[in-house]
Amino acid sequence: MFWNDLKHIREGSPLVHNITNFVVMNLTANALLAVGASPVMAHAAEEVEEMAGLASALVINIGTLSGPWVDAMFLAGRAARRKGIPIILDPVGAGATAYRTDTALRMLAEIPPAILRGNASEIRALARHEGGTRGVDAAHAVESVLDDAKDLSRRHGCVVTVSGPTDLIVHGDRILRVHNGSPLMARVTGMGCTATAITGAFAAVNPDAFRAAAGAMALMGTAGEMAAARAGGPGSFPAAFLDALAGIREEDVLGRVRVEG
Amino acid sequence: MFWNDLKHIREGSPLVHNITNFVVMNLTANALLAVGASPVMAHAAEEVEEMAGLASALVINIGTLSGPWVDAMFLAGRAARRKGIPIILDPVGAGATAYRTDTALRMLAEIPPAILRGNASEIRALARHEGGTRGVDAAHAVESVLDDAKDLSRRHGCVVTVSGPTDLIVHGDRILRVHNGSPLMARVTGMGCTATAITGAFAAVNPDAFRAAAGAMALMGTAGEMAAARAGGPGSFPAAFLDALAGIREEDVLGRVRVEG
Amino acid sequence: MFWNDLKHIREGSPLVHNITNFVVMNLTANALLAVGASPVMAHAAEEVEEMAGLASALVINIGTLSGPWVDAMFLAGRAARRKGIPIILDPVGAGATAYRTDTALRMLAEIPPAILRGNASEIRALARHEGGTRGVDAAHAVESVLDDAKDLSRRHGCVVTVSGPTDLIVHGDRILRVHNGSPLMARVTGMGCTATAITGAFAAVNPDAFRAAAGAMALMGTAGEMAAARAGGPGSFPAAFLDALAGIREEDVLGRVRVEG
């Protein structure tokens, strides 16, 4: 289902502008390169509007947020909306601290993303304006937040991706489930952020945000399975995952993708 | 000796709040995940007190310090002390510049850590308030700073870990030596910082800071030996090390840990 | 050709002070360790002059620049010039935004580097004061910017390295081409920044900046070929590359280096 989009990414090499966190910058830049996109990281107020103006998608990730970075995210977000490119928002740790929840809610309101991608705890916290996710963990089951995802999708007019053992992709009443993936993916830092970045690459080439979000998660899960078959543990997983992303062929996908809905 | 603590980390998945440096964030987050802990990186003044309030240990690492980060470290440190969770301090580069030495000394005085972990040059610089460690290298032999470590331990009431080919763990007159490890560990950036982060995970589950510090270094050294047997060089070492941390079983440890004292 | 310099780096372990970007800090620190140098990352105004004063070379990389970092780069740059150690400048993304082009041009004028290393698009943008490189990609062919490189070299009295499938090293009318390398190197983030960092290590031991720049690129390309022969894709490439850098022997180099000019 994602093959055409991946082909377009590989052929067009869309520029994806990331304002993301320190932990995952290297991994997500490499993941974007591996799928064929062209990543750029830029966060200075002096240039984020110009950079967003060059890009085909803007990925905002609040994983290690601070005042100046949040300001730049809003500047870039407004530039992205003026230009009409999709914003993909990753509300890392929403619910853990008021600062994260409030910042993410403010972004949903003021620079509404095309796609919001989080884990179950983050989506639940944003839908209910509540705390308690205990850091960046996904303490809640994906299915238990389906109604929260629907609420957020309707309220903000965006696609909501809830990632977990099964990924939910929700747009109003449209629901899709991706059953691909590997338990190893939860044992490596930044795999959620990587899903968000790759969602940015898909949204850069596919104007249908629902299909872009679903395709990105199906590719993540498929490459994750391929990598898990080769990795000796969470340490060797990221390299195997990037190799899989870069090398995946149409025949690797056939019969492997398990999407429902 | 560290098996029970590791089991408790794997079962309880304690949240470890890190305010650390840009170079090692990804590696230390993955190392904490690999031992079973739950890492979070957060450094904004707006949220560090709240985040420290959710955590079971606070790791402070001054490897790429700057004004706003140091301010946040103090805020988080005071919150950690109010809550009664252990602080683990890594004074990266103390002795190289006055800014690093002064900042680390101020932390020892104002937000005294349960455990201070550094290399011989850093420990010596802090004990003698002197410079000359030439960056983040360990130019001095571990045993030559035993008295410095004792001084610091007594002065600040903390456990002092001096890492090197043999690690020293010192609490007043109690001394323990860990002889495990591999020379490859000194050829990879961030292995010291990783030791500090893992010390945080051990301190989160073991109120005896001396045993926590020793257990963390014994696990580091044991996993380091297992990884060195599989790695083709310093480049492939980190992945092998994380795989070893994640996969280590009780039988891997038996007869392998060489602790003295 | 680079063997003697590499031997001197391995024996002397020169301290290389890096003020670089968040994406590549870990990789470039590990690359410097792998060649035998001693990396330090420090960017606070409070310490960069003191740190540069301890170092044998200063590497400035504007990949994720912002106001306070740029200020620190100038402070460190002036300290490096006072001390007489070489500055190596990587103008990441020059041409993509005015902020990057202007900052790099200001650095060329006020803290002239011994060596400027960029891709073709960056070198072209700096020579012509123009935009349009579309992020950090190298959209232009290396040979097409030979005159731009000569112009920049004459104007600023520095060596200019243009990296690409073939690397150009230019100093006024002296030109050297390095034909080593692997296409995989363009599919991994930070290989250009790594070339810059390693150029810093070579410049730290070789006062002839032209030969230092050429040796660094020849080592990069040679290690890149060795790594490509072992890597399963861009994901497993960085570890293989660092292993190659660390393990390379004189016999690996003989008959392999393809330098022309």
C-alpha cells in the first residue's frame, strides 16, 4: 500500500524540515536519508521560516523542548501553513509535565498539524488535558485511546496516529490498523520519533494525509520486522532497521503488510 | 553481585531523569532502555522540577554545559533533594576549564550527589581545585587519585566512582575495585557517561549508594567484555555493548565479575 | 600519502576542539577517537576561549547554528587565531538560508580558517554569495565549482576542500583530486562533517594545510571503501567506517589511494 509513496520519495527526494529533539536527531536524519528523502535540521529563529519555505513537509517534535526552540517551532509552523506544506507533530512526553501538555495543545490550536503522531499515553493526555504518562512511556493500551484519538482528530481536523504493538490511524470516523512491527522497536530510543519523521516524508509526496500516515506506519512496521530478523538485540537493531528501510523492495512488502480497516 | 539490582530495574523500570550532554544522549538513553530502565531527557527550566518529581533518580552530566542548562541542573537538583531521590553527578571535563571545575564544585556543595562518577583527571581536579586535565581525557592513573577520591567522599558525604582500567568505588574508608572491562571502552565516546547513567538506574532501585555504584560498574565491565568479544572495533562496539546489556543473564555473570575489596 | 600524519595523530593524540552540530556530535567524536585524536565538544561562551587554548585545532561547523552558538564560534575562533592553531570551517547549508550564508561569509572574513570544507553547493553559494542549495544537499557537480573554490581560496588565503564522488583540494592554483570513496557515504548523515573533523586532526599535526586536507580526504575515502565492502547498507555503514578508521594499517593503504594532481 505504501509502495507508490516510497517510490515517489526515492525519486523526488523531498526536503523534510525537522525541528526535533537532541536524542534522536542522528537516527531520524539517517532514517529520512534511508527512505530517500532529504532531511534538514534547523531551529534558529533567524532561519526557520526560510527553511520551512524550502521544504515539502515540516516535522515538529517536542522531545527536548525549551523556550527558544518552541518559539522557533511556532515560527516555522506558521511559515509552513502559509506555504501550504503539511505539519507533522510529535508531542513527546505530553502528559508527563504541564509544559509539554500545554505546548502541544497550543500547537494543535495555533499551528494545526496535518498529522499528529504519539503513543497512547500522549494521545490520551492531549485529548483529556490530563497528566500522568510518566515520562515518554506508553503506559496505556492503544485500543483504549481510540475515542481519544477520534476526539482529537475531529477537534483539530487532523489525522491522528497512535503507535504501539498495533498502530491506529484515525481521521474522524475513518480507522485503519497496522499490525506490523517488532517488540524490539519499543526497546530502542527514538523509534516513535522516527515514525514521525518518516510520516513527514510520506506527507511530503502524498496530499492524502490519512494514506500518508498509514503508509509510513506500514513501512516502519515492515522494516522493523525485517530488521528484527537480523538484529542480535536492541543495540544492533537501529543499523539493521536503517539497512532495511534503504533496501526494501516491492517483493519484501507483498504478503507482509498487515493493514486492517 | 549486581544481579538483584538488575532484576529490580528490569521489573520496575524506574524513570531516570537525565540532564546530560549532546554527544551521548542517544547512547545513554539506549543504555538505560537496555538495562530495563525508563530514560527521560528534559532540560527546560519550565519543567525540570516537575520531571525530577516523577523520577526515581536524577543524572546530571556537564559534558556540553552552558548557562541555561546549568541553571536547570540546579533547579532539578534541588527538586530531587526535596523529593529524596538520588543525584548522580558526572563532572565531564572538570579541570579542563575553570567553568567546568567551578560548576562541578558548586554542584557538590549546593546539590550534593549521592554518587559522583568521573575519570581520574576529573576526580583529581575536583579534589585539588586544579586544572590541566586536557579535555575529557583521563591522563592520570586511577590508583594515583585514591586519596583524592577519599577526600571528596568525606568532604561531600558521597560515594565516588573513579572509572578506568580498574574502577575504584570509594565511600569514606570503604573501597571496592572492579577489574572488569575492555580497552575498547576507552575508544568510544560516552562510555563514562553511560556508566553514570546506569549508576543512576542502580541508585533508583538500591538505597545503598555504595552497592549501587559498584553494581553499575560491574555490569558495565561485564557487558563491556561480552561486547568486546563480538565487536570488530570501536565502531561496532556500542551496538554489541547495548545488545549485551539487554541480553545479559545470570549465568553470564557467574565467575566473570572480578570485584575486590 | 597520509600515513605519516595518521601515525602522528595516533602517537600524539592531539586535542581537537569542536563546535559542531547536534546531528553529528556523536559520530564525529567517535571518528576523532578512531583516528587516535582526542575530541572535545564545548560551546559555552564561558569556556570556549580557554578550551581552544588547550587544543591543537578548532573545528567550526554551522549545521545547527543559532545565535549563542555563533557567538561562541567567533570567540573560539579569535582565541584559536591568537594561539596560532588552525581553524577548519564547515559551512553546512550555506546557500540554503541567508543566515547560514551570511554567518559563513562573516567567519571567512573575521576568523579566516586554514581549511574550508564543504560540498559543491555550499562552496558555490559562498563564492557567489547566492542561495538555492536546497538544504544540505550537494546539488552541483564538484568539477563545476572548481573556479569557485579557487576564488574562495585566493580571497581568504585558505585551502578549500570540495567533497563529492571526487574530492577537490584547492589552494590558489594548486589542485589535488582524491578519487577514493563509496556512494554509501552520501547516504549517511554527517559524513561530510566527519571529513571536516578528521581534517581538523590532520591539521593539528601537519602545518601544511594543503597536505593535511588532502590526507584527511584520502583517509576518509579509503576507510569508506573498506567499510562499504563490509556494510549491508547505510545503517551498518557508520560502525564499519569507524572500525576501518581505527584499524587501518599501512598495507591497507598501499595501492589503494587514488590521488591525482
